[in-house]
Amino acid sequence: MRKLCLIVMFVCLSVSTIVEASGPHKLLLTVYYESKCPDSKAFVLEQLVPAMEMLGKYVSLQLVPFGKARSINQGLSGFECQHGKSECLGNLIQDCVLHQMKGNTDLEKLKYVACEMETHPSTEGYLHCVPKAKVSYELIQECVSSEDGMMLQLNSEYLTNRVKPSFIPTVTINKSFNQQIQDRAQEDLVGVLCSMLKEARPCAELYNNQALDYVLL
Ligand SMILES: *[C@@H]1O[C@H](CO)[C@@H](O)[C@H](O)[C@H]1NC(C)=O
């Protein structure tokens, strides 16, 4: 009997942790991007960072650094990337660091990616954004040069292939793709998210200010 109680308690505890971790009421925004792509860079810096700074409380962000790459021989012979070898290295490093940052907030992970996209350092093998993200340099080198990194990239490939993006970066909301949302997100991600988060306070404030501007003009 005692054993059963313990099992039941354990199950309840694990279930509540899972729900907590995935954020039950948050909208899931997934971004499929690649490390040396100018459109990905512009999207991360001009759309994603401001949107997450404003709406991070309401949005769970999943970052998938893979884009139009593909594995050769199930990854055993490496990967081929749209912008060449250095892009593959950049994707791999970002995947390794994001994995190490599992315990960090989405905004912290995004700030790390923004650092990489701003200067493309990871694509040249410099890891100056890594210590800035408070991640151990050694752990990342280990990940990059081992099967762990390969497995992370194979997983990113799997996630990307489920969406089959024709444009990089591509976004999905709650795991589903919509062309109109995709197109609008490149220009006005805050607007896209606020159209789904009408009750969120920052959105209400934004629309009130816009309405006020309109009246005052
Ligand atoms: C997305 O999923 C969350 C959590 O399940 C839900 O609360 C929200 O209404 C969904 N939003 C859209 C636009 O599908």
C-alpha cells in the first residue's frame, strides 16, 4: 500500500512539473532559422528580440537552428548547408549552446542567439557569445566535436522537415504553419502575436497608444 502511495505521488509530481515547464497557457512560437542567413539575422534582431522582450510572459519560444541544411548519411558524413560549411558549424554550436541553456529563460536563450546572429562569430568558430551566455566553453567544444552535437542537429533536421519550410526563417504558432501569419511575422511579429493575445496587458497598452496617436493626429 505504501509503495502504491509513493508511486501515485511520484506520478502527480512529474505531471505537475511537465505542465509547469511547458507553460500550459503560453502560445508556442517556433522559429526555424539558420546561422548565416541574412533574413534570419534580420528576423531575430528586428522582430523576435523586441517581441519576446514585450511578450515573453505569454509566449514560449522554440529555436531550431537548421534551415535548409541536410544530413549526409544520417549525419555520419556531416551536414550540407545553404551558406556553406561555416553555416553548418554555426548551426551546430547554437544547437549545443541552446541545449546547455535548458534551464535558462527563453529570453536568455534568444539573447545568446541574437549575439551570434549579430556578428556571425560561431560560423567562424569563435565562441565569444558562449561565455557571455554563461555556458562552459569546454562543454560546447565537447558537444560540437562529438555525437551529442550530431544528434542535436539530426533532431533539428527532423523538426524542420516536419514543416518543410520554403522560406527561412519560418515561424509556426502552436506547431502549425499558416502562410499569412508567416508573411506578416517578417514585418510585424508583435502584431501577429497580439492578434492572438488580445487580453495580454502589453498588447492592450500598445493598441490603446496607437488609438490615442490616431485620435491626436
Ligand atoms: C496555443 O496554445 C495555448 C496553450 O495550449 C492556448 O492557450 C492558445 O489559445 C493557443 N493559441 C492559438 C492561437 O492557437
